[in-house]
Amino acid sequence: MSSSMMFPNSVFMPGDPEGKTMDAAVDYAKSAEVSDFLQHYLKKVILEKPDDPIAFLLEQIESDPWVAPKPEEKKE
């Protein structure tokens, strides 16, 4: 899932018709690697299809914490 799908620029926050707040949120999410984190765990949920996805996610985050790849390991 691309970060543009996870954080679409076409969605505006109330009171921000020019989308400046959303742009800032998207920039932050990308720089903090939030989309990579979410994608990692969302993939696990989709593959496992647990009966209780929230409990599953909490267990996964605790037992298998996501670690951001080092800059030299990232795909460009």
C-alpha cells in the first residue's frame, strides 16, 4: 500500500479548506515512518484474519515490535 493511499492528500480537515494541516500531517507521518509501521501490522492482520484484530495487533506489537529499517536498508 503506498503512502499516498494511506495518507491521501485529497482529504481535508475541517476548518482547513486549503489542506495545509493535512499536508503537514502527511509529511509528519512519512518522516516518522508511521505508514511503514501501519503497513507492517496491517499486512499481518490481513494474512492471519484473526477473530479479534485489536487483540491480535496488541499482541503482535508487544511480541514482535516493528523496527524501522536503517537508512541504508530502505528501498528507494
